[in-house]
Amino acid sequence: MVEANNTTVTLQVHRFTPRPERAERARGGSPFAKKSSPFGGGSDSAARRRPRGKQWVQEYTIPARPSDTVLDCLLTIKRTINPTLAFRYSCGHGMCGSDAAAINGTPTLLCTATVRDWAKQPSTAPEVDDEGFRRTGDETANEPDVPAENVENNIPEGSLGVIELASLPGFPPQRDLIADIDPMLNQIRKLTPYLQADGVLATTAEGKVDVFEYLQNPEQLAKYETLSNCIACGVCEGACPVYAGGDAFVGPAALIWASRFINDSRDTKAMDRMDAIDTADGVAGCQSVRACSRHCPRGIDVGEEMWQIVAKVRER
């Protein structure tokens, strides 16, 4: 139950409903049809295609406090206004990464984004003059503010502003704010995201198992500790202008996971891991834009780590 508030917020949600799948032909389909393309397509490529369906923008104005998160607002809408609104979340505390979406065009987590930080207020001055030219800051600096009642689409008094929501960029939408992040997870799986030690059990002079076999010093731990915080939320991938959920670029998330084990002193497959990402769609695909660092919810400087792993692969 949301307590009474004197302030509201307006959410503009980019909604999407996929078109129902066509049923297979009763007689087995065309005998000339092929199940897979000779050019390397197949079901995997079909799964990455952007699904077709109905797209529209729906506005919701609800009571809200500046400290409320965007996830709080969506839950209020789903519970009291529209139960069909679809979005994904789990822990609600920025630990699982399942609720990544685009807020005002920026990939981030719904549960850590507050209304105070993301609500936008409209300009009180018209964007264009009487002749249709866009106004500049110099032209409007000395002009009095236009009364609120004269501004088109002005937000009512007491409103905290407007927040625009869409599914995570770079991934095909499944429904409303839910994006299909399977392409990213598959890329991570391809790079064996688990420790690969030599498998030899160290023993003490007495023949007992040496419990300090994998003991690390602080310097060794520091090399990968920050990278182990990655929660595979997809925010870095959504911000990357090169990644598009396909095979053209493995993506920053997969490279971060590879780097985590390459920098682990206990792992014995560092050279194999670097060979796996030293490809046209691996480190060579990174253009060093560093947009992936902007809103990592776990505080990883993804752009810097990407530069480090690219340099390490090329210098090996």
C-alpha cells in the first residue's frame, strides 16, 4: 500500500507485445523449405532476430516520492493500474541485475534508479520561436519565463517530472521492458566462465591434503577481485555502440568474465582463454568508446578493464 503523497511522477513506458507464432502447416509444410540456411543461420540466428509485434508508448501518472525507485513506481502501476505491464526483477537491491532497462535512453537498473535522479522537468520556454527556428541559450537568457499554463504539454503542479522507460538496448525485446539477454549469456558460456586449475591435489609432508594449496596473497587477489563483482546484468552491453546481441562482437560482459579468470593466479588456462578472445569478434571488435563504463551497477570501470585485457592479449 503506497502512502498518500502530494507529488506525482509520469512514466512513459515503451510497450511491446510480440506477434503470436504461426502454427506449422498441418501437412508438414513446403517440401522445398530448408530447416537451416547454408550460410550459417539456423535456429540460433533466428532467435536473435528482433521479434515483430505491436509497439506503443503508454503513460502512467502515479503518486510518488523523490526517494522512490523506478522499480517501486512500476510495481505500483502493476498492482493498482495495469497488471499486464511486463518487466523483470528479482532481488530489488541491485545485486542480481535482472531488472536492467533503458531509463531516459540510458541503460541502468530499475531498482537503483530513483525518481529524484531520473525525473525530467520540461523547459519553461518554447523550443522554437515564431518563425520556427530553434531558440538558443543566448536568445532566452534575458527573457522572462513563460507562464506554466501557456507551455504546451506542461507537467501539472506537484509533479516530479517525466521518466521514459524502454527495454535494454542491444537485445531483442520479449515483452514491454523485458529484453532477451540469452545472446549475452551464451557468449559468456562460450568462454568457460569457471576456474580451471591443474587438478593436482597438493599434500603436506605427512601425506595429508594441503588446505593452503590455492592460497593467494593480497596482490594476486586484487587483480581479479573487482571483476568478480560482475552480475551479467547487460548494462554495459546495452551502452556499447558496437554490441548488438549478435556474433559481430562478443561484448564487454563476456570479455570481463574472461579477464576475471585470466587474471586469477590459480587458473592454468590463461593462454587458452586469450587465444579464444583474440579473434575478429573478440578483442578486435572493441572500439574503445568506453560507453560501457558509464553506469555499471557494481562499480567496475569496464572501459579500463577492456583496455587492459586488449593490451594483455596483444602483448602475450
